[in-house]
Amino acid sequence: MGLWDKLMGEFVDVIEWTDSSSDTMVYRFERHGNEIKYGAKLTVRESQVAIFVNEGQVADVLTPGMYVLETQNLPLLSTLQHWDHGFSSPFKAEVYFFNTKQFTNLKWGTRNPVMIRDSEFGGVRIRAFGTYGMRIEDSRKFMQEIMGTDGHFTVDEISDQLRNLIVTRFSSIVASANIPVLDMAANYEQLGQFVTQKIVPEFAAYGLKLTNILVENISLPTEVEEALDKRTSMGMIGNLDKYLQYQTAQGIGNGGSNSALDMGMGFAVANKMAEVLNKPAAATPPPLPDTGWHVAIGQESSGPIGMPQLQQMAQNGQLTAATLVWQAGMANWQAAGETAALRGLFAGQATPPPLPPSAPPHSSE
């Protein structure tokens, strides 16, 4: 401290702090001898809290506003300084400004996989990361528990501790909450709110307020993600029989994977394949007996022909009583009119009368 600074320190009558950084949490007002004159003006801006420390002991805490330093607004300091009959100028005290704004976008993440017991997949290792926000809520406690006498305390000095705290509590909370992995992956916002509520008391013990924890990603082991992709494909196909066909086409397991999940899936598909192959074929009825008639038309056989068509042929004259017919069970072809089954078709057919005898030849006279 030079002579000029010392002289300027004697005339300091305005105490204030404006923060040009983005990570300063606490700043101690620096001047020669820590001397403050009677009637000095103290400005505490929004998002700030000022604490007076007298001989290492926290005295008065002032919230945002402009103060003329007198005994009325420094009751504890007046008591400590024994200002029973008025202000003694100058007096010595340290003034700390606490930045109470919210510090956001602070990173957290699991360095190593966290083992949890999932109701659907059993033991699963997951990784998670995200961001969180916090602010100083109790400046006195923050000074006593974390900051101490540090004259320029930044976020970096506590971020590692807070990140470790979040990761540790996140792991234990998620592991004991019995939340299915798929539900966690599908509800980041709700999961973040749930974990935030659980960790808030841990931050409060430091004089901090945890405003939120955002879960940006929860990742599963590669083999579990592959199994989920396969199951999703199965769901899109519809059932296991079709999934078997799909997997056969895709070459399930490819013969090169030794993972337990892949082997398990292979056994399931193999059992299903055996079930399909051993399934007895559905009984098919024997062919209907040939009850139709075969009709000799010209020198060719036509048939089998059903009774309705034979009636039509009889009406059209295509089938006569002399037409040869055959049916299964008959030894030989037989005239239709001689069969008992078809004889009725010709009942209405007119039989021509016998031809008249030929006339005697006329004699020529």
C-alpha cells in the first residue's frame, strides 16, 4: 500500500462494490487500515448483502439500500465497539459484499457409471450429466461454513465440492427411488425436480440455495441400448413370430456377440423357432368323392358333370337316352337311359313313331 493509497483511505466516505465479473460470490472492501469514518455512506445494491466484521466477529448484516453509517444502523457493531455515548470516528471494521444473484449453468456429471437395480433390466449401469443453479441465501452461514476470510471468493472455489455433492446424492437417490430406467430417460424434467428437492437441504447447510438441477442426459451401456433398439423393432413388427422372421433376416447375434443379453435373446428366438417347427400341421379334409358323371360326346369323354348340368344337356338334346355315361363305381360305360339315376331325365322326351312302310313302286302302263 503506497502513501497515496494510505492518504486516500483516510478520506473514504463511500463504501460500495460493483461487480464486473460473472463468478464473484464474495468481495471484501479493501482500504488502508480498514478504517471507516463517522457518517460514511454505504451502498448495498440489489442482489447484494453487506456484512460488517469486527475483530473477526460477524456484526451487522445490511440488505440492499443506502446507509449513512451511524450507531442506529449498526447496533451490533456499536455494542461491540462500546459506542455507548456516540460514534467513535474512525473505527475499524471489515466490510464484505455477498453477491446473492443466481449462478447458473454450473456443470455436474457422473465420472463413473452408477449401478442401479432396475425392475425390468435388473442391474444396470447408467451415466448422467446436466447443469444446476444456486445462490447465496444465508450470507452469515456461508461465511462461517465456506468462505472464511477469503477476500475474493469465486464460484470455482466451491463448484467441485457442489458437483461432488450432487453426484453422490443423485446416485443414492436414484438407486433407492426404484424409478425404472426407461421412465428416467423419458422424464428428465420431473427427475430433475425430484432430485432438487432431495438435495436442497444439503446446500442449505452451506448457506446456499439450490435453485434447480437439470438432467440433460442419462445414458445406458451400449449393449442395453442395443437390446432396447431390438425390442423396439419387435414392438413395431407386432409379434414374436414376425420378429423371428425379422431377426432371421437381420442375422440375430451375428454369431460374434457373447453378451448375456444377446445370448438370452438368441435362446428365446431358438425356442420360438422350435415351437413353430414342432407345431403339428393343421388337419386338412380329404377330397370330396367324385359323384359327377362322365359323358361320352363323340369320341371324347367330358366330366365330371353334375346333375343340374346333365338336366340342361338333356333339355338341349345334347344328352339322350342312348348317350353313354359313366360314374365312379360302374364297371363299364352304359347308356344314360339304362341307368336308374338318369332314366328320369328322358321321361318327357317324345319318342318318334315307327317309320311308315315304304310305298309299292308304281307300274308304268
